[in-house]
Amino acid sequence: MRCKFFLLLLAAVITGCSEKPVKKTSLPVVDLAQDQYDSLCVYIASLKESKKMMPRTTKDGKLVSVGIYDWTSGFFPGSLWYLYGLTGDKKWKDRAVEYTEKLDTIQYWEGNHDVGFIMECSYGNALKYMDAPAYDSVIVQTGKSLSARFRPKAGVIQSWDWSEKWECPVIIDNMMNLELLFHATSISGDSTYYNIAVSHADQTMKNHYREDYSSYHVLDYDTITGQVIQKNTHQGLRDDSAWARGQAWGLYGFTMCYRQTGNPKYLEQAQNIASFIRNNPNLPSDKIPYWDYNAPASGNTPRDASAAAIAASALYELSTFTENKGAEGHRDLADQIMESLSSSAYFAKPGANGNFLLMHSVGSKPHEVEVDVPLNYADYYFLEAMFRRKEIQQK
Ligand code: GLY
């Protein structure tokens, strides 16, 4: 026994990391997810040295994979981490490590706000299962790179470099990148990252939201005066509409900000966004939204399973902060979403759908790109929602 302990300790010292325990979930949908991702992994491995090794979606029935600079590159390793978290099967961990480490150079990239998504879904999740000082350094270095996009006068992180159209565009999706900054402060003890995250969240709450707690998609800031110049959309129906995934990003982002700061104003914001979603007259009875809450409620209007999966994951977390203040309602809505997503209407048959789990997501309807397709982030947040539900049930 003692010998085994010392061998484990020695292995941890040599590899520079140590294990954290995992409990298995027994659900048929987890087994189906494992089969789909087993096939996806075999296919992706067959691409060998291709630079496009992260599966993203399908086009004309064929799998589309992308390289590490694509904003979705962290979701595939992230899904592998959640499969490990749900099953405890070491093969998922080995695969998750392999694909996480392919993203190593992103830590130095200052060219896009999405480094937060990319590295927190991969390295950030890894750190839930391993103590790995090398991965800690990656998170902190990514925090530095992301902070280079902070515009102090406006108090926000610039999302895109798109000077023909906007000076300093900030999209609601950017709330999701803040988790990495909070993580960087908790590792390094340097409050710079935390303060940038709080400033961005505060400005977003003040400027992105309307009276009904729906959000604009893109705001353009003047970096000299700090003023908002324009309120637009890029992926929504209209500038003043409620793009479905944007509402889900906001719900998730403010719930996460409450977890990280304990500031009740973020919790209140998340509660109000949840009410906007729940009470929306355009939300179909299966609780999977149309791609925009202002899109016509008809059979031809595409649904967005990705928006539903993100919202379900956020609602499970929100329910843990709101006992006696709506927790049951949040869990109930998340359960209804998950029941729909796990049904044959949204969950793919084995071997179909490019081996992704969920069908019927929308990338960008105005550009007619990725409409009614699988998307790797729909799968990621679906698996995360299952994982969060499991944690709630175990408590
Ligand atoms: N963050 C990009 C999107 O949600 O489409």
C-alpha cells in the first residue's frame, strides 16, 4: 500500500501533475455520447498531421474540422474533459490531454478575445482533474494576452479587430472570456485580471442590456472618450432583436461572474435574463429557441440547439445560487431543455450527424453559414449541463 502511494507520488513529481478523483455517471445518453465521440476521435486521429484537427461542424454531410486559431478550437478538448468527468474512463483523459496540448501556442495570441473560450474550455477544465503547474502557467499567460485587448477608457475588452466597420467592437459573447481572467487571478494572485473582468462585466451590464433584459449583440466603443458609438448586431435578426445565443451567453456569463465575485448585482442580472428567456412568448413548448427570439415563430424558422444547451448549463449553475429564489424553476427549465435535447428530435442517431451529439444548431443565419447543423459548442455545453446536473443530484 505504502509502496503504491510512493509510486503514485513519484509519477506525479515526474509528470509535474497529480490526479483528482472522478465519479462515474450511468445514463444511456452518456453511453451514446461515448460511442459518437469514440468514432469522432478515430476519424480525427486518421487526419494525422493535418493542422485542422479540431472537429467543428458538418457541411453537406461531411465533417468540417478547424485549426487552433478558430474560435471553437477549445470545445473538442473540452468535451473530452466532460466525457472523462462523466465516465471516469482514462481513455477520455488521455485524449483530452492530447488535444488540449495542441493549443499550447494560443497562450501568446493577442489577436482575438476568444482565447478565453479556447483555453478555459481546454486547459481550464484540465485543471479540475489534475494539479499541473505547467497548465497553471498557460492560463496565466493567456490572461496576459487577453488583457492586452483591454481598453481602459471604455473599460472593456475589445472583441474583434474590424476597423472598416467598428472602432472597438464588443460582443455579448465576450462575457464568456472573463472566466479565464478570474482563473488567472486565482492562480497567480495578481488582481489585474480580476479587475479587468469586473470592469468588462460592469460595462456590459450598463450598456449592452435593454429594459426587458434582452441584450444587443455588438456594441462599438470610442476608445478615447469611452462612449458607446453604435449598438448593432452581427448574427441576429436586427440590431434591436434578441439573438438567441447572445441571450444564453449573457445568462451564463453573469451567473459565472456571481460565482467568481459573490457580487449580488450579477446574480440579479442573471435572474432577470433567465426571466426574459423563460417568459418569452416566442419560446417553443419544447424550450429550444428559434435562432432569434424575434424571428417568426413558424415551422420553417431554424431552432438553435446550441443556445438551448448553453442556457441549460447556465440555469443548472444559477439554481445552485438561488435556493428559495427560483432555483426549482431554473432546474425545471434546464431539465425540460435537456429532455428535448436528449430526444430523437435533437440527439443524433448513432453514426449520423458527423458523429456530433446534437443536431439543429445555427452559426450565423444572416450570413447563411452553419444553419441547422451540428456545432461542437452545442455538444460541449450539453455535456457540461449533464455534468452539472449530476453534481446537483449528488448533493
Ligand atoms: N461567439 C461566436 C458565436 O457565438 O457564434
